[in-house]
Amino acid sequence: MVEDHADTLTTLTRLLTRRGHRVTPAATAAAAVREFGAGEFDLIISDLGLPDRTGFELMAELRALRPTPAIALSGYGMDADILSSKAAGFDEHLTKPIDFDLLLRTVQRYGQNR
């Protein structure tokens, strides 16, 4: 879970953990790259607006290491925004404020496909 807003990161991590998921939180793209390089992950969930690079740049970096399903989190949800996320390598694009039930269903769907 890559999210620079501390409260959002804490809340989503806590909610997903309570539902039985193991979550590795990262507040920056650099931290996400370090964690991703050091472990195995079934799914990437990333904000697009990060302090040290965009979620698009992060996705390119992570996909170069190994392909992994990914969900983009964004405050923007126009068709062009969704297309940009897909072009960057995200499999899904969810708009903030995040509907937790939708996020959970999306996470579960990707967990079932692996």
C-alpha cells in the first residue's frame, strides 16, 4: 500500500489487515521500491500523487522488477485519468474518497486470480 497521506495509509492498512490481508505500508515511492525489492507481493495498491514521484513512474519501476497486479488510487476519475492509469500498467483505477467495500472486492478478485 503506497499512500503519502498518513491517515489514509493507516486507515486502509488497518482495515485490510482486519480482513485478513498482509499489508506493507509505504509513504513514498522510494520506500515502496525498497519493500518491493525485498519481498514477494500479490498486489500493489498505490496513490498516484506521491511526494517523490508519480504513481505512474512508480508503476514503471515496479513492473520492470516483476509483473504484479496493481490498483491505482486517485482523486481523479475521468475517463482520461482511468486510461492513463491503465496505460501506465495499473489493472484497476479507484477514485478517492475510496469506497472500502469496492476496494476490498477488487483486492479479493486479484487474490483469487493468483
